[in-house]
Amino acid sequence: MGRARRPFPGWVALALVAGSVPGTSGCLDPGRAVLSREDTVAPTVVSTKPAANEAAFAKDAELEITFSEAMDPRSLAPGIALRTGQDLLVVTVSIPAPTGNEDDPNPADIPYTVRARPISGARWAVTQYQLLLRTLLSDTEGNALAQEVSVAFTTGP
């Protein structure tokens, strides 16, 4: 028959009963004193540059969209559109570096500004545009814009 084998040679089985080790009875991470709440609030558009119905927006300027909180970078390119007449223009989006402190209990309170411009060139054509901020845009917690935002503006000479 041979020798009997132990199931885990060299291993020692250890069982802990919940709460039996001092300091492990709670659900909080021992290094974090604040239990943050789940973010379920939809982000909002705080401001845009140009503002709605602005005339003579500089042809070499960039669009600026400030959101109420940090946005998911994956949602920015598909969520920001620029239209002139019936034509939809492709935009390039500059994604800001992360800001704030990871230990901040309310990181959603930090405004987040994104810049965009038409990919067709460095200068805008002199015409009317419509900036569309779609409900595809979402914050880092997955909360989407509650409604689409549309900003009409005209470029100047």
C-alpha cells in the first residue's frame, strides 16, 4: 500500500473566526478613517467656452467644457460632438491629468475641464456651430449626464 499522504505537506491550516483578531471586526479599511458614500449623482455641465449663442468666437481658440466632477475619459470622445449645418465634425479632445487627492472623501466635488477642437485643422471656418454634449458622457462612477446639452455659437473673422 505505501505511505499515507498528507493533503498539504508543509502547510498549516489556520481558521479565523470573524472578530477574533483585534481591529478586524469592522468593514473599514484600517488606514482609511472615512467611509465614502457611493456617488449616484449625475454630472452636470458647469460652463462652456464659448457660451451659448456667443458670436465671434476666435477662430484659433479651443472649446472648453467644464463638468461638475471628474469624467470617465473613455466617454469624452464619443460624448462630445460638433456640428455645422447637417455635417458632424470629428473633434480631438484633450483629457486633463487627474487632479485632487485619492484620500479626498468627496472627489466628485472637483470641477473637470476638457478642451476640444475640430480635427480638420487648427483654425475654425467662419460659420455657425453647435456643440453637442451627449448623454454618453459619464463620470468616473458611471453616472451619465441627465440630458443632452446643446451650445450654439458662431466664429468670427
